[in-house]
Amino acid sequence: MSENVSNHIHKTSKKRKKALWIVLATSVLVLIGLIFYALFRRPVVESVTHEAGTFINIEEFLINERIQGEFVTNIEEIGISDLGEYTIQIQVKDKVYSCIMTIVDTLPPSGSALSPETLEEILPLPEDCVVNIEDATEVTVSYKEVPDVNKAGNVDTVILLQDKGGNVTEIPVTIIVLADTEAPVIEGAVDLSIDEGMTLEYLEGIAVTDNKDENPSLIVDDSQVDLNQGGEYEAVYIATDKAGNIAKQPIKVIVIPDVLAPVIEGTQDITVEVGGSISYRKGVTVTDDKDENPTLTIDNSQVDLETPGIYEVIYTATDRKGNASTATIQVTVKSLETLAMEQEVYEKAADILARITDESMTDMEKAFAIYRWTLTSIGYTGSSDKSDWIKGAYQAFKNRSGDCYTYFAAAKALYNVAGIENVDIVKSDTSRSSHYWSLINLGDGWYHVDCTPRSGSGDNFFMVTDAELEAYSSLHRNSHIFDGSLYPERATESVQHMVNYSNGTLNQ
Ligand SMILES: [Ca+2]
Ligand SMILES: [Ca+2]
Ligand SMILES: [Ca+2]
């Protein structure tokens, strides 16, 4: 028994010793572990969450403040407001550790309400409703609900400030909506001047703007202006905005009267054979100082194209204002026989002229040669057909005889071919006898030429003045009396000292 007891005691003692050893060994292992942990544990945290807008401090990354470390990553290159994840490298002693830094924005923005003024129907920008906005990240500004600003008054609304982190701040504001009381502004209005009868483009160059209305209306009141009557008038531009504000801008309108008649150009006498036709407008133009399209009427009611004769045609041009001018032409209707006779007369005249003149002669020498040829080449028989000078010339060239009409007509044909300006002149008092002669103009005025030989005396009439003709006429029963008012004004300077009738030459 005692041995058993002794054994039992001995066994108990052994068990205790064993437990003690286990505790001791465990403690040693824990201690060793702690020493290892202290000596070799990671000094840098695995991850960091950083609030945007604050300074990035090395201590955020170290497990306690006894550890000394420094950034390997250039931390200044990271925007402190740029949200996101960054891998940051940190050196502690001679080892480099990585850490994930996440920049977050958890703080809502702040701002101060304004009370912006606006006009009816014009919504202020939400940015204009808040000032002093502050946040670490970019903030967008918007209306929570778009306010109704269509009517004047105070409108309460809410502005939302939202940052990059999704944080939202609501700011109540009051918008002051004002009615539009400002009239539009008219620009470009100037006094206008225009020719009578024209139309005015009043609105050309006129601009209207308004403080609120993008399209204010613009009209012109020209009820006082009469564009068809010269004078000075007033017109008024009237601009109106949507709110009914009106601006008025008067201008002066000067209407320049049209007092000048149109000018007719290109009319000329027309010769046509019996039964022929005439285009009266051909080559005729009408212009006016003010009217771009003056009217032209042609009165040819007197013309009888079926009957030979000389007829008048009257052109009348009228401008818009009623100023009128006229031009008259003669239409000569000739029989075919007369036209043929005319052609023969001119052929014969050309033959004669070629014989009695040459290129070296002056116009006066040519005229004198015509005078001498006519005077001496035709015999006086005292009768002729006076219905047409062509007939007279025909008789002169064919028969070489006739009366004063024959001489006059022959000379006229020769003057025409020689290009000498001439006018027919007739005796005004034909109670005793009729007589025909010419006025010619060589550039120094009109002179009388009478190629009819006078019986008896050696009287000569080459380029004589009225006075010289009158001196003869008064002594010879008014042989050359005429109505001076019917003819172009005559020259008064005598050229008789140049004329040598006896030997047929001119003194230069
Ligand atoms: Ca924020
Ligand atoms: Ca306005
Ligand atoms: Ca005119």
C-alpha cells in the first residue's frame, strides 16, 4: 500500500514538473515570437484613405510614430484633389514598402446664397445665384428644380452644389424677377433724301435692339411723306418690345422734285417710198434726270404712206412727274418715180461737181464754182414744175433750162453732194412774182446765194448779207423780200471783197 501511495505521490510530482516545462517552453516561444515580431514586422500600413484637399503626411503611412520613413514616390506629383487610388512607395531604413492610397471626398461643398435680379422670362444661370463656393474638388452648380421666372416677383428656389465625391449641398436662394420697362434702341436712323417718284427702303441699315426682347418689332410711319411731291417731310421709326415699351425715332425725308423734261435723242427726218413702212422708234432714245422709264408717244396720225407728200411726226416724252418734251420730224413719202428721179439727179450732180471742183479747193471755192456753173449753164425759159425741188433739179440737168426754181434746185443738188449746208428760201410777197434762192453756211454764218441770172445788169448774189440783198431788192420791186424769222440768223459781215465775179476767182 505504502509503495502504492509512494508511487502515487511520485507520479503526481512527475506530472507537475511536466506541466511546468510546457508552460515554460510556451512562454519562451511566445517571447521569441514577440522578439521576432518586434524585430521584423512591416512598419508601413497596407492601405490609406486620404481626404481630398488635405496635405499628405508620411505619418499616415507608418504603423506608429516611432518609425522613421520617407516617400520614395514623388508625392508632389499627386494632386491632392484628384480622387482615385495611388500606389505609394515608402522607404523605412533600407527597405521599400508599397501602400495603396485612396483619395476620397467625403466633405460636402459650401457656398453663400445671392439674390440675383433678372427680367421676366430670363432665367439666371445657377452659378449667378451662389458665391464663395468652397470644396476640395470641382463643384457643379444646378437648380434643384428650374424656377418659373415668367412673372415679376420674388421666386424661391434651391441651388445644388455637388462635388466630385458626390456630396451635395442645398442652398436656398430667392431670385428677384423684374418687369421689362426699358424701350428698345433704334440705331442707324438718318435723314433721307430721294428723287421724286422713287420708292424708299426705310428699313435698310436700321437695327433695333432691346434689353430683353430678341426680336422687337420695327415699323416706319411715313404717312406724312409724299414721295411723289417734292418737299421736306418727317417719318418716324417705331420699335416695340414684347413688354409693350415703345421707342420712336423721327427722321427728315427730303423729296427732290423732278422739274426737267426727258431728253429725246436720235430722231431724224425719214424718206420713204409710197406704200413703204417706217419704224419710228428705231435709233430713238429717251432719258430723264429722275425717271428711269419715261414714256415715249409718237403721233404719226398725219402720215399717209400711200400719198406722196411731206408729213410731220411728233415724238413726246413724258416723265413720271409729267414733264414733257417733244421732237418733230418730217416724213417724206415719195413715189418710186420721184425716188428714181432723185437718184438720177444726184448722179448727175456728182458728175458735174467732179468736173467743176477738185479736192484742193476750199468750201468757199467749191460753193463759188457751183454758183458760177448754175448761173451760166442753164438757160432762162421762165417755166418749171415747182411741186418738188428734185423735179426742178432734174429739169435743170436734163433740159438745161427753166426759171429761178430750176436754178435754185440745181444749186441745191450740187450743194448737197458737195456737203455744203444749205436752206431753201422763198420770196415772201409773191403778188408780182415768186422767187427761190438759198442760204448757205460754210462755218462762218449764213449767207444768201442766188444763182438765177438777172436780166440786163451784171448783179451778183454769191454770199451776200441781208443788207447787201436788201440794197438790191429795194431798188428792184422787192425782188428778194423774205420773212427773216423763218430762217437761221444770217451773218452780217460782208465777204464781197473776196469775190471777183468778173474773172471767177476768190481773193484769199
Ligand atoms: Ca467635398
Ligand atoms: Ca425692353
Ligand atoms: Ca425729269
